[in-house]
Amino acid sequence: MSCYKNILLPLVALIIFASCEHNVITETTVHPDGQLEKVITLEFDSTKSINRNIFLIGDGWDFERIIQEQNTPLDSAKSRMMFNRFTRKFESAEQANIVLAQPSDTLFQITSRFEKKFRWFYTYIHYAETFHALNRMNLKPEDYLTPEDYAFIDRLPAEGKQISKADNFYLDQLNNRIFDIYGTKAFYEEYFELTLKLLEENKLESRWSDTLKVHKEDIFEILENKKDLEDDFMLHVLDSLRIPVDVNKVRSQYHEINKAFEAKVNFITTAHDGKYVNRINLPWDVVNSNADSVSGNSLFWAPPTIKFLLKDYTMYGECRKLNWWAMIVSVLIIGFTGYLFLRKRTS
């Protein structure tokens, strides 16, 4: 049976094991009328076993699969890189959000916002995309991170960019607090709630749930100090507290109600293990953006996953076009006003 610690801390393993790494490339072309063309490309080693269904890709998407063979660094073998590319056109940002921004514990969520403003001489388009937090645990991280931590995350550069030794040290410490402290407690809280649900489904008197709650912190202390705990550790806790459930009879029931949580963990681990690139193509000249880089009317971001692990991350760009008709009308109005002024003076 798998070790409970390994189930409790899968996010820590993501930092250590790079074998399941995959790339996610998202691209949006924004049209002046608000239509959006979105392309989602999942790039991964076809020999690795990962959960690739992190986006809600249903009907309406054009699909293309590309397989490329690549030499390994030692040239002793070849790996097969697979590209699953999905393309779809949306009539509006609202329509895109129906597909890509559905609340879910097991799907990547992207919210798009399109706003068009007329300012006489110029027409502006403000477009933004928000990658919603990958963390779907019920325990809020605010008690484990400070405002300074969030400010540090906000100013981290794009993936692959170098940071100072001081920032690298701070990042290591921050990862320890996120995964070792917050992560451990968040997983425990989920398992504890599942155990309470098990008692409720077996119609035990409320006093037994109260007994479990009284020992909640003691159980967590055991969890932190012991190794090689089984994945049904909480069932043994029930037995040790003499809560009247037949552990052998409820084991299958326990694993059944645990499936939703396992799916949530599977999503978080898969999504966190990716490397992300987001591109937004605007229709006019860019005048404002928080992009990592800009090329012409195209904006690029390569955010490290910590940017949207615990909180939402918004990428935006603003562009504008000159309204020539407004310029002509303005010149005519000014000219006509000047004509009337001169005519009045000469009359």
C-alpha cells in the first residue's frame, strides 16, 4: 500500500521530479469586434504517464496532433514529443468564459475580459486574461503567507530569468512554507473532513464526531512526527479512539468518498508541473501592458507556476487606433469656427 506521506505531499515531489514536465502554450487573437480565436497547445513526452485533461476540451474545437522524435542529451535514445493543439473561435469573451472559466476542482480555469472604449481621437481596447489559482484546497493560505510574500511573488520575473541570490534564498524559504507547512496542513484538513463525512454516512451519533474533533490537533501532531503512515491512516485513528465503526467494512466506502479529493490532487500536481507560455495578439498598437515581452502587437508571458499557484494571475494589454474621421471632423469644426469668428470681425 502506498505511503500516506507520499500522498500527503505530492506537491513537494513536483519540485524534485522533472520527468513528468509538460508545456502548455495558450494563444489568443483579439479582433476589434470582440471575437476571440484561442489556441491551446499541450506539449509532452508521449512516453510519460500524466493527466493531460486539464482543460475542458469538448465539442467545437479543431484538433491537431503532431509527433516529433527528439534525441536525448546523451543521444543514446530518442524521445517522442507530442503536441495536442486545440483551436476554437469565440464570438465574445463571455462565450469563451462559458467554456474555459467554469468553476471546477479538476480543470484549468481562464477568464477573458474584453472592453472597448471610444475616446474621440482614439478607440481603445483593453483585453485581459486571468489564470485562476491552481490551488483548490479548502484551507485558505492567507494564514501561512504574508503580504510581503505575495508582493515577492508578484515581482518574480518570467520563467527562466535569473534572480538574485537573496531572492533565490527567499524563494526557497517560501516554497518550504507553501509545501511543507501549508501543504501538509491543507491535505490533513481534507482527509479529516472526509473522515467526518464517513462517520455521518454511517449514521453515528454526533458525539463520535465530537470525539474526533477534540483530538484533531493531536492527530495532526502524530502525522507530522511519524513516517510510513498508510493511506488509510485515518481509519486506524478511528479504531484507536474506539469510535464504533468496523474499519474493514468501511474501508471501501472510505476510498469511494476519497475519489473526488484524489482527482483534485491529480489536477493540482499535473497543472503545477507544467511550464506555461501565454500569448495575446492585439489588433492595434500596444500602449499599455504587464507582459514579460512585446513584439509588435503581440504580448508574451512565461509565468512561473508560483505566480498562480495560490492566487489568480491577470495578464492584460491595451491597444488603440487613431480615429481619422474624428480628426477630420475636428479640423472641420475648428475651421468652421474660425471662419465664423473672422466673418464676425469683418462685418
